[in-house]
Amino acid sequence: MSSIIEQKKQIVEEIADKFKSAQTAVVVDYRGLTVSEVTELRKQLREANVEFKVYKNSMSRRAAEAAELAGLNEHLTGPNAIAFSTEDVVAPAKILNEFAKKHEALEIKAGVIEGNIASQEEVKALAELPSREGLLSMLLSVLQAPIRNLALATKAVADQKEEQGA
């Protein structure tokens, strides 16, 4: 009997560690998805280095409390799966949100973003953000704009002087 309790304690510790170390964790209700749909979702998440697991709610609740995320417990009812990402903050939210648009059975319930509990709306807002590469390219274009404008103005002045001299 005590070995079963020890196994459960280890699982709770594992989940708590994942909550603490994850950049993002998203709780979803997957009720109504077919096996092939869940397999496709797992494949997409795996390609983005996102771990997607189903845990018992009682263990998830204890782990959330241990990770000081007790506010998440109200969302841990019914059949849940949790997507954990230790690398990319946006990836799990983006993949799950896109999948939910195509498959109405998947419902995003809540999440944890960098240690803070996030509502369904906040997770969806995170999913709408551009990727890290997209944000970097936007930043680069903003940084290049003044130099580009200076170069164009200098060229226009040089062309004007050339016309006056000719």
C-alpha cells in the first residue's frame, strides 16, 4: 500500500517540478477528440518541444498547490491534458489555439505563463502574438528605418546637386 502512495507522491512532485520549470503550461479539455486527432495534436506539440500529458486531477491539484498555483485548481476538473513548454513561451498556446480553431472539441481552459496563472482569454491572446523570429524581424525593421531614411535623403540631396551642376 505504501509503495502506491510513494508512486503517487513522485508523480505529484514531477508535475509540480514541471509547473515550476515551464515557461508556459496550458490546461485543455480534450473530451470529444478522436484518437487520430489527439495523435496529430501530440505530433505537432512534440515537433515544437512541448510535452503534452494527461494526469489525474487530484494529483494535478496537489502539484499546483505545491507549485504555489492553487488558483489553477478550479480549472482542473473533467478530462484534462496539460501542455508544458520549457523553451518557448508562445508555442503551446499557439499550437493549441490553432488546433482548437479546427477542432471545436478541444477547449483551452487556463494556463500558467512564466509562473503566473492565466485565464483562457490571456492564453488565447498569447497565441495571437507573432513568433520570436517574427518579433525580432519587426524590431530589426524598426531599427533600420532611420538609417534607411537617412540614406534616401542623402541620395536625394546628391541627385539634386548633380542636376544643378549639370
